[in-house]
Amino acid sequence: IGFDLDLTGFGKDEISELLGDTKLENWDNDDEKRNLVDIFLVPPFSILDTRAGVWQERKKAWIEKGLRSDLGRDNEILGAGLKQISLKAGGFNSSNAGISIFDPVLCEVLLKWFNVDNGSVLDCFAGGSVRGIVSEVLGHKYTGIDLRDEQIKANIENARDFKVMPKWICGDSVNIKDLVKNENGGEAFDMILSCPPYFNLERYSDLENDISNMSWENFKRCYKDIIKNTCDLLKNNRFAVFVVGDLRDKQGIYLNFIDYTKQCFLDCGLCFYNDLILVNVVGT
């Protein structure tokens, strides 16, 4: 289409490799030449387009292998607005249709780009099974914290289908240092990877210390404490990656959740390295 490929930093042959074979069954073929697909999976730009065919095919492959991150939750966690959107998009064919599911291909990309080989992963808002299973399948030692015992039991059941066993711990991530002090050999972690609650967009439980039940001010305070305590467990020269989106209050005003998240990490002494835009299919 006349785009100047030199602006990407890659030559035509390299871009062809980037858009090459990404079939799931080839992920552990040591005989294959290590190319840019092996290193990055998708082109390493700042916009990640989940609508692309190669992305959707790989996501479908994960699901066909048995990935079920929706287990342990149902659509009662959704607010009225999200229920209405999901209904119009054709959701609610089952008890758990329409709830947010972490994209397994996004998880692969983030691990490939921002973790060291076979590095350890700490997830302070574990939720469903995706990040734990994908991490372990790719050779990363995963430790995740979640408040809900029923969610952890569902995650463990799903992980058995992949013959891996991530470490999920039931507890409040405000106390994450105590919860993981005997994990990872007592060492700090190589990567923080998480997707926090978007305030009250989804309410995950009636537990008093569930931040999705809190007022906005209490949510922010507790959220910042969790980030601080989690960052204290990160090795030097390593990355923390949070997947977040903005949301609105009852008057329709943005709460500036993305910038608040960045500021929490900056206040913990981390540096802001990059942000990526995740483009999703309309209606999801």
C-alpha cells in the first residue's frame, strides 16, 4: 500500500518472517531456525491488533486445547451496562458468557517481550487460569494470588488439562509478601504480570477486602498498596506489566484509571518504559 517499510526498522524478508508460521504445535520445535516469530510472535510494534487472522487463529488453538478462563465465574459479576453490551453482541448463551477473559495470545506476547527465558512470574490479581497456564506451558514459573478459593479450584482443574501446575494462592494481595515468602525459592521475581479489577466494572465477590466492592477512594488506596507490596518483590532490571482499561463513573466521566496505574508504579520507584494499545473486536 506504499508504506515505507524502512520506518519499521525491519527489512522485507524480516517482516515476512514476522508474519510467518505461528502454529501452536510448532512452539517447542528445537530443530526449527530461531527467527523473529520465535522471539516476538507478532510484529513488535506499540499497537497489538487482536482482530488479525494470525492472532485469532492462535487464540482459537489455545481454546481448542482446553483453556477455560471463564470457569469459576458467571455473568452475575457484570454490571448492567456490560450485560446489555454482551447481550447485543450475542452473549449469554451460557451462565458465564460475556465475562472478561484474558487473551492467551496477549499473555504469550507479554511473556516473550518482557520476561527473561524461563523467568518467574508474580500475579497479584490472578483471576482466571490463562496467565498461569500460558506461563507454565512456555516454561515460566508462575505464582498468582486471588481472594476467591472457588476461582483457584477452577484454575487448578483447568491446569490439569495442560499437565502443568501453576501456583495459585488464596489470599489478599495487600499481604502478598507474607503469602509468597516461601515461593520462588525465597527469591524476588523476574516479572510482574497482572490484570487488576477495573474498579466496580465487574464485582467478583461480596468479600469485604475485595477491591471491586470498595468506594473509588478506598479502591485507589488499596490498589496502590498492592502495587507497592508487589513491586517490592520484583528483581532489579525487570519489567512489571499491567493490562488496564479506563472506565467511567455514574455521571459518565472517565476516572483516569490508566494514568493512576502508571503513577502508582512511578511512586514505587519504577520507571515508565512503554505502553501498548490493545485493539479488540467491537462488542467484546
